[in-house]
Amino acid sequence: MSMDELIDRLRYRFNDYWHSEKRSVKIISRLLAFTLFAAVISTIAPTLADELSSDPQMLEPVVQVQESTTVTITPETPTASPSPTASFTPEPVISRPPVTQSSESPLAESSDSATAEGPGLPLEIQPKYVVKVPTTGAIDPRATTYFLPHIYAATSDPKGEYTMVCINGTSGMKFDALQKGAPNNAIEGNELIFGDQTGLVILSAETNRLINLINSYNGLFISTWSGGLSGRSLTLRFIAVTKPVTDPTYCSAAKSGAVMTLRPLGLDLSTVKGGGTLK
């Protein structure tokens, strides 16, 4: 490596340190440069002073001439460049054809959605139910209470998913469904009961579930306000509805039903118990 290359490398390296982006490197490099410069001056200055003091030419008085130089600095006045004027270009107007309604009257909601939101209603065309209820029931002539035997009712029409049954009897009769001795009226949900422990009880639910409700707790319990039940009758009417509902005004829409009469057993005061021989 030649001397020139060494000097160039040192100069480039010194220039990098002198103009470094790191503040700490820049300060350290400049402090080292000033220190080196001070060391050189402190070494050369005494030697130079001794040489000058020994030179006889330097002992002659020297007339110092002070020259004053006046420098006038004229501040430059910055000329403001004209700012560009903002121009706004209006957006293009898109013309859209008006939307015309194809039909004069709005579309009617489907019956399914309207029924799902509103109360239950009887079907316009009532399906036929297969009802199995005893036509008569033999009871003690003095009996005032009676459990209705298990009944059966069903329809093959898929529209008869929900059913409402109205049960009423002759004057003085009352009916107790589900848990006996307590009113079990329910006005919300999928299993509704209205008029429990009165002369008109209405139950509504899914068709299969409805029959189970009537037959639960040993069946429908029948009693009377006064007198015996002998000779009285009760009526069961089945109505297909869109959803569970217990509205007495819908009972007249029934097309299927059954009537059961409570007749007295053949017992009177002249009946005599017969004897028997045990084998």
C-alpha cells in the first residue's frame, strides 16, 4: 500500500467519523481532533519561539499596520413563490333510471309467516279426527265424582299438528285436568289450559301431547256442584288450530267430537246380595 492510498483511507475514515449520524461518534471524533491539534501546537510553538528569538532579523522593530476592512452584508429577501391555486373538479353526475314497481299492489305476506307471529286460529278446513270415547259410563247413583277413562283422538291430516279440545257438561258439572285439586291454568307456552275446575275446560297443544295431558293424573276428574253425576253427560269437541290457543269462541268450529253419558248402575234398595260357597 502506497503512502497516498494510506492518506486517502485515513482522510475518508476521518471524514466518516467527523460527519457521522451518531451524535456520540461525532462529538468524540471532534474532541480527538481538537486534542491532537492542541498537542501539535503545544509541541511546535515553543520550538518555533526559540528559533525566532535567536534570529537577529526578528529583533528589529516591526511597524504594525492595522488594516480595517468593512464588510457590508445585505440580507437576502426571500421571494415568496406563488402558491398553486387548488382547483376542484366536480364529480360526474351519474344518471340512474327510476325504479318502477312492477305490481300495483304490494306483495301479501304468506299465511305461514303471518300465523307464526299472530295468535292461533282454527283451520278453515277442519280435518277429521278419529275419536274413541266411551259413550256411557256406569257410576254409583249417589256418586258425585268420576274419573274419565282414558280417551284417544288423532288425525291423519298433516295440517292437524295442533289441536284444541273443549270439554263441557250439563249444568252443575265441573272438570279438573292434570294435577287434581288445584287450578292448572296456563296462558303461555306450547301447552295451554283454560277454565280448569270450571264447567268448561279448554286444553290446547300438539295433538299427541294433548291426549296425554287429558289422560294424565288418572284422567280427567269430573265432579258436581250439587247432587249426583248420574244421568249427566259431557261433550268433547276437537278443533285443529294453527298454534296452541284457548279461545272459547273457537269451540263452535269443531267438526269432530264425542258425547258421554253417565248412567247409574243397576242398584236399588231391593237389591239383595247372594250367598256363595267357597271351594
